[in-house]
Amino acid sequence: MKATLSFRQRAKLAMKILSKQPPVSLEEMKKQFNRSKKKGEKQFAKEAPKIEEQLKLIQSPLSFTDTVHIYRWLCRKQITINMIPKEILKEFKNTEQYEGFINRK
């Protein structure tokens, strides 16, 4: 027997677990969403100083991982465009992540 589950097996297991949960009203779902959103925002704000330090360590040329991190941090509002060093920003502006961020607004 395999120790890990395939994607299909995990999907079936998730459906089985979800089917056993009681239904939730639209209002309750919105409340849950808002609670999660507020909790996430608090956590992101708490992590922001560490993120700013990590941003200072990023050097050119940007790796794919660096561009994904910068995109994520921007979306989470942990950094702003103005915080990104000019050389890094110039390179970041040529990426799909930058386009996605600009189009997201």
C-alpha cells in the first residue's frame, strides 16, 4: 500500500469529508470569510517587518521564486511598489507577476 495518496484519492476523500458537514447559510459563509480575511490581514501585518528585511536581500538577476515572493507580498500589502529597490523593480516590471498585480487592481 502506498504511503501517499494520489490527487484523485485526496479529492475523493475531501468530497467524502465535505459531504458529512452540515450545510452553511450564505450569511454564515460570509461571516466565516470575513473572519478569515481579518485574521489573515492581521497575520500579514505581523509578518511585514520580516518581509521588508527579506526584500532587502533580493538581488538582481531575479529568480522566479523572487518574483513570486514579491508578487505575493504586494498582494498581501506587506510591501508597496515604492519599497522595492529601483534595479529590482525595473526587472520585476518585465514579469508576468507584475502584469498580474497591475491588472488585479
